[in-house]
Amino acid sequence: MLKPWQIKCQASKVYYQRHLSIVSLVYISLNKHVDFICSSLLIIMNTFISFKTSQYRILWMFNLLSYTSRWGQVTAYGWIVVELTGSSFYVSLVGFFGMFPMFVLGIVAGYIADIWNRQKILLFTQITCLIGISLMLIIVSLDLLQFWHCYIAALITGIGYSVEMPSRRSMVHDILKGKGATNGFALDSVAMSLSLAIGPIMAGAIIGISTLYGNHLVFLVLIILHLFACGLMWNLRMESNKPRDNQINRPINIIDGIKYVSSNQLILSVILITFVMNLFLFSYSHLIPIIAKQVLYVGPAKMGSLQGMFGVGALAGALLVASIPKITRHGLIFIGGCFVTFLALLGLGISESYYLSLLVLALLGVGAAGFSTMQAAIVVLVADIDYRGKALGVVSLAIGTGPFGAIIIGISATLFSPSTALIINSVIGLTLLTLLIFVVPSLLKIIPLNSDKVLK
């Protein structure tokens, strides 16, 4: 029989064992929560790691302001034309004139990006865009507005953006170098996505405020955005790109850039898919004003929201790509995003509901983020340093086919209906993408980072 003091000792032992087990369980639970929080913080830090570089932060803000103004202009011009004409074809011509300079100047812009100061090129493009918007503000103020004025303004602005694209993307690599470039391009897509949400929603809301003063105000806001962008680029401090002697003395040779791209199977695949996307996908945006007015029966504010939902989805997709610590299959993200966009385009063509259209446009944006992020990243990471600008110039040439896509969808919408035109484009796009995967299966292989070689 146990003595009283032994019973007390055993009771105390059981008491402390129970409490220690409870403390252990609490500790394990807290440890799991701490691990989860730390992992989440690491993912967030990895997502925005490029922002540690001050020059990149300035370039990113510059891109955001410039992009926002661009998409605000596209929305404003499209709504003005649909209000004045009610024609699907005339609305699609806004896209044609806005993107045609990219087709004409794409490769030349790539050559210029290799031999001239890229910072000065971006300043020049902002001034060019300011001229186009200022002309529209003057015309609207004098009550002289005609629908074709929007085409001239879109053409002037398109010249600026066509020249800047290779320089802007090359600057991302100049600042972050090879290992950080993919994250930098992903965050650049975040800026593009934010602008795709902010620009159209802002422009549509401003136009919707007043039928008398909306157009004046929207162009004034767009001018202010470009002025801030100019200030940021002026204050950016970085080493200017110094071209090699053989680059300076080499004449502008379009065939040279095309030959280099055609010799690299992976870059060639990116170019071909970019052709498909710009001919049959992105032209959908030129029909949004006419779909809003004649299919969904909504006004300029909701039309701006339709345009902006693409940006919301693209923002989510770009953040998802940027949060991936190490991407090994760039091509898989690239081609997967393309398939998602065309499936969403099919849904938009079928939809007769405003809210369903918002949903499929957001999904379309998610897919487009995978496409646009990997499009630049694959080319820059794979191309030889002496041909990087020229390769991006050929990408600009492929993007420059967008105006022909605008004409195609405009004619299709006129012959059939806007919704039918979207369905036709989605079927063509899905078919061509499938054929390209069978012809160039290496697109889905791993891309070696910081290498000028391609796995074939």
C-alpha cells in the first residue's frame, strides 16, 4: 500500500504529464501556423522580389502610367466611334490604326533599341503620345469632333507604342539581368494587367459622368498620366546601353532579324503563336463597345467595366506567375494560357448576359497573362545578346498583325454578328494552336535559363 506522500507524487506526475501534452499540442499547432505564415511571406517576397531594385520600381511605375493611358484611349476612341456611327467595322478601324505602326515599325524599333539610348527612346514615345491626346482635347474643346479624328489620334499614339516596346522590355533585362528577368517580366505583366483594369474602367466612368463634358475630362486625365510618366523616366538613373561597333555600323536589316529568329525553333514558335493570338484573339476588344451597346444593352460605364475585367483576370494570372519561385517550363505556361484565352473567347461569343460576360473576360485575362509574360521572357532568355532587340523587333512585327485581325473581325461582325465573329475566331485559334503543338512539340520542353542554346 502506497504511503500518502507517494500518492501525492504520482498525482502530481500525472497532472504535469497531462499539461505538458497539452502544451506540446499547442506548440505543434502554433509551429504549423508559423510555418504557414512564413511560407506565405516567402511566396509574397518572392513574388515582388524585383521591386528591391529601385530602378525597376521606377520603370514599373512608368509602365503602369503609360499602359493605363493607352487602354483609356482605346476605350474612349471606341465608344466615341460607336456613338457617332453604330458600325462594327468603323469601331474595329480604331484597332487597325492604333496597331498598324507596330507592323510597319516593329523590326526597325528592335534595331533602334539595340543601338540607341533606351531611356531617351521611351521619353520620345511619351511625347509622341502626348501630341495625339492633346490634338483630341483641342478638337473636342472646339466642338469639331468627327469619328475619323479618333483614327488619326490612334495612329499617332500607335507610332509611339510601337517604337517603345523592344526598348521597354530590354530595359527590364538591363536592370535585373538574367536570373531576375522572368520575375521582372511577370511584374511588368502585373502593370499591364492593372492598366487593363484601371484604364478602361476609368475612361468609361469619366465618359459616363456627363455626355457634355466626359470627353474633355477623359483626355485631360490621360494627358496628366503621360506627364507623370515622363517625369519618372527623366529621373531614372541607370547605365545607358552601349552598342558594339559592329552593331552601330550594321545597316537596318529586316532579313537579318528574321533569319536569326527562323534559325531558333523555340523563338520561331513564340512568333507563330503571337501571330495567331493577335490575328484571332486580341481583336475581340475592338468589338466590346458594339457588344456592350447592341448585345448586352449597357452604357459607357458598364462597357468600361467589361474592358476592365480582362485586366482584373490578367492581374490575377500575372501575380500567380510572378509567385512561382523557379519556372522551368516556360512554354507550358505560354501555350496553356493561349488555350484558356480562346476557350474564354468562345464563352464570350455565346454569352448574352452582362455578368457572365464579366466572368469569361476575367478568365480570358488569366490566360492572356500566361501568354504575355512568357512571350517576352522566352525570347529574352533564349536570344543571343546581340540579337535580343532584333528578336523582340520580330515579336513586335507579329504583334503588328493586330490591325489585320481588327479588319478580319470587323468584316466578320458586319457580315454575321459581333457574337458570331467571336465564335469563329475562337474556333480558328484553337485549331491553329493544336496544329502548332504537333508541328513544334519542343515548345513544351524545359527552357534552359541564361542560355543562348535551345533544346530541340
